[in-house]
Amino acid sequence: LLLPYIGLKGLYFLGYFVFGLGTGLIGLFPDIVATLTLTLYTIPFNLISEYHKAEE
């Protein structure tokens, strides 16, 4: 969905940025609903594999 607009490297960076933001927010709001909600913001493993495949 975002791949044509920001590219594979941008999507890779965005995934790590959102993951870091989510883990920071888990530290601020340590209840179960926040933890379950914010752990959904991880980068899918198929994007990582596509990124490394494209580098070769």
C-alpha cells in the first residue's frame, strides 16, 4: 500500500520507527490494552525479506 510512495527503504525505516514509538508508549502506559494495541505495530517479516532480497 505504501510501497509505491515511500519505497522499500522508507517502509523499512518507518516500520522500525513505529515499533520504537510503540515500545516507548508501552513504557508510558503499562496496562494490558495499551500493550496489546501497541504490539500490533511491528513490521511484517515478509517486508524484511523483500528488502534484503532486493539488496542482492
